[in-house]
Amino acid sequence: MAKLKLLVIGGTGFIGSHMVQKGIDSGLEVTSLSLKKNPNIDKVISIQADLSDHASLHSVLSKEKYDYVIHCGGYIDHTLFQNGGQKVISDHLTSLFNLVSSLDRSNLKKFLYLGSSDEYGNSPSPQKETFRENPISPYSFAKASASHFLQMLWRTEKFPASVARLFLTYGPGQDDKRFLPQIIKGCLKDTVFPSSLGEQSRDFCYISDTVEGCFKILETSEANGEIFNIASGEKITIRQIIEKVVSIIGKGKPDFGKVSYRIGENMSLVADISKAKRMLHWNPNTNLDLGLKKTIEYYQ
């Protein structure tokens, strides 16, 4: 019997690489599409392509019939519109349009798009999927627009799309420029490193829990057209998590108050995950202390 085919867009990135490994472990035929070649060449079909180039993307993807697609592509950039944010919007939406229009839909069971908690803007916590999005940056506007575009495709064409609205996913392999890796590396070096006052409340979800939640969406036909918060559902302040990292490592000198808050920054982004629990029968099971220890071990 032929294996089901999974296409992971951005399969060489932090979250994408974990999706690729989960696909392999699940017995799927996995294809990774990204700008870089996937290093796991023995078990993965690697495609190097640029999502902004519709012609070349179409020539590659239209030849295959995938059962599942997970779109982990894109980048995080909080640049204001007047400072270049228009490109952020264009890049994200053009890439999505090119991808959707290049896919052969005949075998497609699920197209999963990774959204962002930033779509909620300054909505009060805990944030629910029923809240109206309130973007406060070109990036969050692009992510919210993508979510609505895919829901429109489900309503009008029965394109089997779902959105996993991720909060702060962390774990081994995360980009060194992201928040937690910077904190961990600063503590390991025992150097003074800048931080905000750390009063913001956030929701951190370990990578294996995020991946498991996303695969539950792939397996659930009732999830078509739906948005799901994928997060821990647990609240912690930035200051508290920095202090946890310092405590686990045993050193580190955070300089609280050195960094200003972002313009319009939501001081409390914490997910309500009751919908995912109910519809997907999914529960995150890695507590923060264990997740941090695993992540710190990766960087040591």
C-alpha cells in the first residue's frame, strides 16, 4: 500500500524540521520544500524553491498529489508599515496565494497553515478563536488575512484548510535570535544581557506539544475551515521565565528594564485551548520546567 504524502513548507526551519521528523515517524512519505536543501536526505524528498516565484513553484508542485500540506514558511518581522512593513504583508500573502494555486487538490485531505497569536493584537486574555482579530503590525495583519483567506476557500471551494494559531513555541533547534535561545545563551555565558521589565504575560508551548496538536488537526476532518489555538494554556510573565532559566542554569545576569516594550505590545497573550481539547482530543503534556531543561540541554 502506497504511503500517504506529506508536504512541509519551510521544512528546514525550527518548527518545520520537527514536523518533517514527525511525518517520518508516522510512516508518511515526506517532502520538504524550502529555500535550503533538507539535510535529512535519506528519509526526505527535498525541494528547493522560492514561494514568491509562482512559475517555478507551479512547475514543481503541480506534478505531485499530496495528501497533507503543512505551511510553516514565512518569517517574523514587526516592522511598521511606513518603515517597510508593506513588503512583510506582500511576502506572506503572495507566497500563500502562489502555494495554494500551485497544488493539485485531487488527493488533498488537509492544508494546515501556521498562524500566530499576534493576530489577536490587544484582545484581552485568555484569547479565544471566536475573538475578532485585532492586528497591531503588518506581520499580524498578514497572518490574520491569511487565516481569513483560507476560511473563505473552505466556504466557497471546500478547500480543506485549517489554521493552527501558535503562541510561543520553543524547544531544541529554535533560531538563536529568538527570545528564549537568547536568554539561555546569555545565562550560559554568565554575561549581563538586556531585557524588558518582563511584566508581559505569555504562553509558552514545547515543540513536541505543538507538533502533536498540528498532527491532530491533520487527522480531524471536522477541523476543516477551523482555527485552533495551539498553546499550553498556562500563564507566565517574561520576568518569571527568565528567572526560571537563571535558576536552572545557575548563572546569568538579566538587566531588567533595559529594553523598551514594542509599540502597542499586548501585555497578556495567553491562550484558551478548550476548543483544541474538545475537537482534537489533544492536550499539551510537557510542563514548562521539563521543556526548559530539555531546551537548555540542547544549547549546552
